[in-house]
Amino acid sequence: MQKGTPYVKLAKRTGIVPKRLMAISAGDRVSRAELDALARAWNVSAGDLEASMPDKRLLVD
């Protein structure tokens, strides 16, 4: 589901600009607020989204 959401649509749902979404997708660190916004946009829990991250050190508070 995450991979199938166009950046423009995701930007509108999350308030995160497309350039930032691309950086996150490329492996940049992600803030808790960004993670929460993405979880809401994808209708999943933030905890499940965090659990799916390959490197938990990328999540910053």
C-alpha cells in the first residue's frame, strides 16, 4: 500500500512535501510526527509502521 500511493496524493494526506517523502523513501531519518502522519494516511497503526522499518535508528523523536 505504501509503495502504491503517489507522492502528490500522499503529500496532501500527510502535509509532508513530496521532496521530503522521497528523502524518507530513500532511507533518510523520519520523525515521530512524520511517521504518525504516514500511518494515518495509510490507515495503519504507527506501531505497525514502526515495526516494519528495517532500521529503527532512522526514527527520531
